[in-house]
Amino acid sequence: MKKSVTNISAVGIIFRAANPAEIFIEMKDDGHPIKLVRRQLCPIGGNWIGKGAVNDTNTLSTFRRELGEELSFEHPVRDSIELNLMGMSSTEHFEPVPQTSVEITDVDRERLNRLKDAIIKSAMPFGDYLNTVTKLALDSADSENKRDGFTTLSSYFVVSLSEDSWEILLGLQKKFNNLSNESLTMVTSLDEIIRTKTKTAFSHDGALKDFFLNHGLSVAKDLPTVSGCYSEKVGLPLSSYEAYLEQYEVAKKPA
């Protein structure tokens, strides 16, 4: 019998090769309609859903497409179509990420493109996880929540950045303070996450914890968790979406 999931996503754990405790990640901002995930960390990537995902062949291609779209100096109003497909009400308001007031040069654009190329070329499979966010968790952060809980099959890729690429990343992040048109990017570390007690959105903490532990960082056992959210590893990313559909009933997928 097939397992049922709400949708499939593909994200990357992007880290400094010389020190895997340092990562490049997003934080969901206060414009996100799901109150539970505001100010929580989220690996960069996105969902296999909507017209833009029709030509995705597997979760790696989804990650590459989403990464290419998301890392940008332009911050347009965020697309409500994907939000509606994910079950968000059309009455929910999703504030745009603020535009940068810093001058963007041709050198900046070239460096961002180099960074995106380095991330895309370095992505390696890490694991597939079933990530569940319960209605109880959603209700705990929003007394007016009308959304049901959901389970996402999240496909994770690890991205090891060389010192050259990491320096480009640090320079761009320092200059612009945000490189995403969907959330707020940041460079942080395992120690900082634990010290600040920053939680991780959409049950991504399960894979993040496993990543750090795989690199011998035992303090990862103290990563903050969100009550009512849980994660289960189910294997490695599959070779195609056809293979996923043979194993899973996916409620939300490309049109």
C-alpha cells in the first residue's frame, strides 16, 4: 500500500567544507502566513508543485530549479499560486521580502551567478525524510488556524562549498544582508543555533541534526525542536518522480 504525503520538496544543506558546523540557510520572515514557522530556519529549496515544476525529472532537478529562482537580488511579490496549491487560503496575505537599497553592480551579479553554479554543481544526495507538521503544532502558534496538518516528503542534498565559494557567499551576504526573494538568508553555525535556541521550520531539524551528527558534531543532539513536528528518514533520494509516484500517493503535485 502506498504511503500518502501532501507534497514533495527538495532542499539543500549548504555548508563550508572547511567547517561543516557553518551553514548557509534561510529564516522564514514575519510575512509568512503560517505563523508557526516565522523566525524559524529552513534549508534553501522548494516544492515539486505548480507549472514551473512540470519539467522537473527528479528531486535534484527541483532543487536546482528552486535554487536558481530563489537566490536573487530582485524581490518581487511572492507568488500566491504556489501558496494556494499548498492549501493556503486566498485570503491569507504574504508580504513581499523587502527590496535591497544597496546598489547592485555587474560584479555582484557575476559573483551571485558563480555562487549558484557552485551550489548546483556540488549538490550530492543525503536522504529522503517524511516531515510531519501536525494541526496541534499549527494551532499552538495561531489561535485562528484553519489549516490541517501535513506531511512532506523532503529530499535533502548536501552542498560542500570551497573556501573561494564561501568567501563569495560571505561577501554578498555582508553587502546585501539577504540573497533570497522568498525568505531571509543568513550564515550561521551549529553553536549559534543552539545558543539562540532557534528552531527549524517544517520538521527540517531531523535531517539537519543527522547532517551535523554525521560530521561528528555531537552537540547537534541539543538542536531545538518544535513540539508537534517530527521527521523520519526513509532512504536516499530516488532517481525519478515516476519512482516516487510508484511508492507514494502525492496530494499536491505539478499541474
